[in-house]
Amino acid sequence: MPENVFFALLFFPSAAAVLIFAMKYVAAIVQAKAKFAQEQAYRDLATRLEQAQADQTRILSSNSNALADIQERLVKLEKILKDVE
């Protein structure tokens, strides 16, 4: 009987210690995976924002060119109207 008590006194604290360290290790792995997923999401967001900014720059440049063309035509139209008067 005392051997069973001695075995229990040795086994259960040792098992608890191993279980605690295993849980800490698993928690660290889960945290690392979550952090990696979050960083990947930020990278994806940055890539999409970069693409959106490039698209907006292209559209703005196109609009600027169209506005310059309209202003040029307006100047020509004003010149024609002044010549007609």
C-alpha cells in the first residue's frame, strides 16, 4: 500500500507539470499562428490598398487629361465666338 501512495505522490505532480508545460507550448503555437494570420491579413490589406491607390492615381490622371482637353476646346470656342462678334 505505501508503494501506491509513493507512486501517486510522485506521478500526479509530475503529470501535472508535464501537462502545464504542454498547455503552455500549445498556447504559444496557437498565438504564433494567430499572429501570423493577422500579419498576413495586414499584408493582403496593404496590397489591396496599394492597388486601389494606383487605380485612383490612374483615374485622376485620366480626368486631368480630359479636363485639360475640355479647357483647350473651351478656349478655342471662346476665340471663335469673339471672332464672330
